[in-house]
Amino acid sequence: IDTLKKLKITAVDRTDDSLEGCLDCLLQALAQNNTETSEKIQGSGILHLFSSLLIPQSSCTAKVANIIAELAKNEFMRIPCVDAGLISPLVQLLNSKDQEVLLQTGRALGNICYDSHEGRSAVDQAGGAQIVVDHLRSLCSITDPANEKLLTVFCGMLMNYSNENDSLQAQLINMGVIPTLVKLLGIHCQNAALTEMCLVAFGNLAELESSKEQFASTNIAEELVKLFKKQIEHDKREMIFEVLAPLAENDAIKLQLVEAGLVECLLEIVQQKVDSDKEEDIAELKTASDLMVLLLLGDESMQKLFEGGKGNVFQRVLSWIPSNNHQLQLAGALAIANFARNDGNCIHMVDNGIVEKLMDLLDRHVEDGNVTVQHAALSALRNLAIPVVNKAKMLSAGVTEAVLKFLKSEMPPVQFKLLGTLRMLIDAQEAAEQLGKNVKLVERLVEWCEAKDHAGVMGESNRLLSALIRHSKSKDVIKTIVQSGGIKHLVTMATSEHVIMQNEALVALALIAALELGTAEKDLESAKLVQILHRLLADERSAPEIKYNSMVLICALMGSESLHKEVQDLAFLDVVSKLRGHENKSVAQQASLTEQRLAVES
């Protein structure tokens, strides 16, 4: 308190010797009890005096900046520092040539910015960030300890300045900070504090989409992998993982990471940690295997690692599927789903026995199984079933039976993949007929057609119902679907916002009308099919194929007396005759045929 009184006088007189004594005393008091001293300094009302003491030519300047840095460690002091007008003179000091002044100024500004909107805003207005970025660029290559300490403080300041603030992060990116930080990491990789600061800064900036392109144009992948290989401590590796995960969302960086040898590091971690039950090892195994799967989401990186199915990485990932570790089973199945993104890979994998491995995995998870593993294994099977040549092979391997075991699942993600896999497999008439007569399956599909909370499950159920009819062209299948109450869902599907689904529904309904009209008649009536068809034909926005298939269906419905009467009552002739001049030839021809049929029948 005595010093504060003395300082009020000295600050005006500006005698450096007595001033220095006062500043030393404050620093000592702050070192002993920072919070209490800070409160006293704030209460004394001398904060604003510091701005006049922050002058480049004074020998006391570094100490004043140091005091401000210490004060700003307290949250309650940050806004008062801004209000006392300290930011502008501090930013001016960033032009100093004195290393100690730069160091303490960087600390002071960094602490004032920490979690403080007002602090950041004031530094932004004073143009502080650009000066610091320029310093980083010019000092980047100097490796003496004092310079590395200054670089660490400047990195920390920029981090506090931009943390969780998208617009300030974007500003730093536009100033070109990313290539400079990557260069810093490469040159100073022996300095733990500076390396750590660079990693945290990368973690901040990498969340921003606009940063990815800049990162991709540097050698960040190479530097991070090099650094990763040196780390033995779990915490350090975790820091690098936190940067790798957002960066690896970018396809160009995925490929760079693969080329830099990250995959080999990840496989090694998996091998080391697979049998450990220590919490941090389990976490690291998960992070490494998740990152592995993420790298396979890029087309080029995935193909590079597949190596025609002969690659070491592909083989290692295959070995995860039969493992007893759920996390590895999950990552293995997801990796296969990612490898199965083009026909060549899918055909190779099916020919080499991957289907049996996935079915064994599913078998282990039927009763009280792990939902994420079920979902991943079904995803892989669905993708593998896309090439035409694989369908028959997968059917004869018993995939439908393996998948049907999960019909009782109450988990929408599992239901969704199960439906998708079956729909991919039933292009063949025989398979569609066999499944379409499976009452349990059809009843479950009809139930899921009403899953309003899960649009994906609802859509896939409708599409599978329609596919069973379209591919089987079987009276028995149609009867099973009618008895299970599926007709109304197919009629609703004809009004879907997706043209492909509308079309699939209309084709299935036309087959029902052609093969089993008597059985389905009542359900078609109560679902108001005729009114819906009238609406589809009258609506100018309906796609040509929708108009065409609606007219085909109208003609097929004429065989039913009650539906025929509905068609007559709705004056279809007017709507159809307008379509004779439609620009699409098929629609125009079908309109002529339909018009004749309606005229004759009336």
C-alpha cells in the first residue's frame, strides 16, 4: 500500500530509480499473493498510470509489462486493464527491439486476451495480431533458447486471442499464420514448450473449414507424423491426435498422412494396446483405430491402402474382425465398409471370403450384441452387395439368413442397415420371392413403414416392400403383403417427395393390379389410390415417368368394378387428353392409349 502511494507520485515525476524500486516491490507482492495484490492495485485507482509508463525508451518498461501480465492472470483484472487504456501502448511496444520488452508485452497481451471478449476486441482494434504474426515469421528460423521462449509466448498470445472465436481465427488464417506455424514446428521440434504451443494452435485453427486448404498446401502431415513417431508419452500423443482428427477430414490431407506413414504408426499402437485393460490404453486404441477408419474415407487414400487387396494394411485390418476386442471389431467392419466403395474392391473382397468373416462377426452379436458392431458389419455387407456379380454369391453364402436374425432389433440404425442390405440383395426373382413370402419379415416391414420418428427406416421399409413385388412378380408375395396390411403404405409412397420412390411404388402397384387386383381391391380403395393418381396426373410438377406410370396403373385398375366407377366419377378423360401433347413422347403415347381405354370403358 505504501508503494502504491509512492508510485502515484513517482509515476508523475518519472525518476527511474525510485520508480524501479516501486515496481520491484509490486512484482514481489504479486509473486507472494497475486489475487490480493491485484485487488489492492485495482482499488488504488493507479492502473491508468501504467499506460504512461509503457514507453519504449524507459528502462522500466519491461517491468511494467510484467506487472500487467501478472495482474491479467486474474479474470477480474482483464476488463479493468482494457478500460485503463493499456492495450494501445502495449501493442505499440510490440515494435520494440528489446527482447525482454517483447517477451513481457506478449505475456501481458496474451493474458488480457484469455477468455476475454473485451481484451480480444481491443487487441484486434489496435492491430496487435498482425505485428505478432510478422514477428513469428521473421524470428522463425532462430533457434537460441531466448528466442524460442519469445516464440512460445507469441504463439500462446495468438492462441488466447483467437481461441473459440471463428472470425479472429479466420483473420489469423488470412494473415498466413498457418505456413509459419508449420515451419516453426519443423525447426523447433526439439523444444517441448514451443511444440506444444504449436499443436494447441493447430488444434484451434484446424476446426475451421477454411484452414484445411492452407494446411494442405504445407508439409503439416510430414511434420506431425515425424513428431508422432518420437513421442512415448500418452499425453503428448493425445495432443497430436487432437490435431490429426480434424485435419484428416480433408481428403488431400488424408492422402498426405497416408504417404507420410501415419497408418503404420496407428497399426503399431493398435498392436501394443490391444490386450491392455488400462483406461488410457483403451482410449488410445479407440483413437488410433477411429483415425484409421477416417483415413479410409478418402477415395485416393483408401485405394492406396487397399493395394489390390494385397496390401499389408488391408490384411491387418481384416485381422481385426475376428478379434475379441469390440473396438477393433467395429473399426475392422467400418474399414471394410470403406474399402467397399467401388465395384473392383467389392468383387475382390467377396471372392476372398470377407462375407464369411462378417457373418461370423454378426453371429457373435445376435444376442444382446454390440449395436455399433452390428451396424458396422451390416454397412459393410450392404456395400459389398452393390455389384451385380456379388449378389448371387452372397445369397448362396447365406447372407439373408444371417441378416434376418436382426429383425427383432429395436435400434433404428441397425434396422436401417438391415433393410438396405436386403434391398441390395433381392434383384434376383428367386430371392425376392423367398423373402416376400416370409410373413415375419413382411409384418415387420409394415410395422416399420409407420416409424414416423425414423424417416430413414420408414423410407427403406417402403422401398423394400415395393422391391419384393417388383423383383418377384409373384402372386404369393402380393397376397402376403395384402394380408399384412402393406398396400396402404405403397399408395402413400406414391406421393413421396422423392421421384425414385414414387416410381418404385407405382410400378409395384401396377403389378398388384395386374396380378392380384381382386385381393387388393378393398385396400386400394380405402387408401384412396384413384384420387392420388388424379392428383399426380393433374399436377404440372409431376415428373414424366410419374405421369406415364400413373396412366399405366389407371388402365390396370379398370378390371375392378368399384375402382372403375371411381375413375369415371373423377373425370380422368379431361386430365389425360391434355397430356396427349406432352413434350415427352412416351407420356404422349401412353396418354393416347389411356384416353382410348377410358372412352371405350365409359
